[in-house]
Amino acid sequence: MRPLTYVLPKCLLPVGGKPLLERTIQYLKGYDFTEFVVCVAYLKKQIIDAYGDGSELGVTIEYAEADLPLGTGGQLKTAEPFIDGRFLAMNGDIITNLNIQKMLASHEVTGGIGTIALKKFEVKIPYGYITRSPDSSIAAFREKPTLEFDANAGIYVLEPEVFDYAPPRGVRCSLETDVFPQIISRGERLNSYFEDASWADVGSMTDFERVNDEILPIPYPDAQREK
């Protein structure tokens, strides 16, 4: 997102005229979330000054601060002192209308340490896709196929036990490459949740420009919640 993020943290970049963080808070507030912990590091003073205690948005905000970016796992670990039960974690650079109420209900039924929201992706392979047999003969040949796969959508319902799988606070680590694989390798349960929801990642200049042109609506309380 450079050069924009030289002077402004990504979560304060305006999407459709509204900062990313504010859009996320309003989206979650629509599902009755009123207590937020915002993990901050890079240009953190701008974020804290912009939203303070959250009262102007009708919510309560506390800040889990780090001096340097610590990765998704390390940043989440900084929030541990503020959390005493099940919680929702969400990447700060996505916009979606996923039904959080249904995701929470799914986690309640399946249990486990966490539930990860999924997004389906299609990738067009620009070459012939070959499958080899053990003897190196060609078992299958598909010319320029489209492959489908489930991807991490960056939205999680987590139990506080997830912090046991992260290193001590202040150590850089990744949820995706360190914490979640460790949970799975130890035989603990991680669940998936999928629905056909709108989803956009605002992680690059190309995506930022595209999403601003195709801005997704924020689901307010009466828009998606179960009656």
C-alpha cells in the first residue's frame, strides 16, 4: 500500500469515504459487538488519536500496543491481557458482509479451539496441468484448467486457549504459519465456516482502487441478522 502508508496506517485508509477500521467497527457493531481490542504498532498514535476510547462510535476500544509489527500471531498475543473468554478476531484489511451471527452459532455447535471463515477462490492455470504417475508416466493432462480451493478469509472465532500456542508477548509470529499449524499438529480441533458472502482484501494498491470502485455495503443490524 505504499506510498499511502508512509504517512497513514492501512486501517485508516478511506474506502468509499470511510476509514477501514471504522467500517469494520460499524460492521461488527451491527452484530451487537460493543467491546473492541485494536492491535496497533506501525503509526499507532494516529489510530489511537483518531478513535480514542471508541465513544464517538458508540463502542468501547482498548489498544494492545507493540513498538514494532509482530505478525498476525504476535500482534494477537498482545491482546491476551484484555481477553477472558471466546472472542472474534478479524484482519484489519478486509471488507465483507459475512454473517457473523451464523459463524458464531456454527462454532458453538462444533466446539474446538477456533473456527476459521473460508473464502472460495478460482485460479486460472495458464499452462497445461499434468498429473504424474509414480513411474513418471503422464496420468492426466488438462489444458489451462481453472482450479478451485478454500482460502483463509481472515475472520476467526477463537477460544482463549489459542494464546497457549503463540510465543511470549513481543515475539514475532504468524497465525497462519506458526499458531494454526501447531494447533492442528497437536490434534486439537480447528473448524471451518463457509457461506457465499461478499469479501474483499484491501492489501495492495490494485485491490484498494478496485474496492473503492466496487464498495461493498456495510451490513447493519436489520440487514442480515436472524430475526
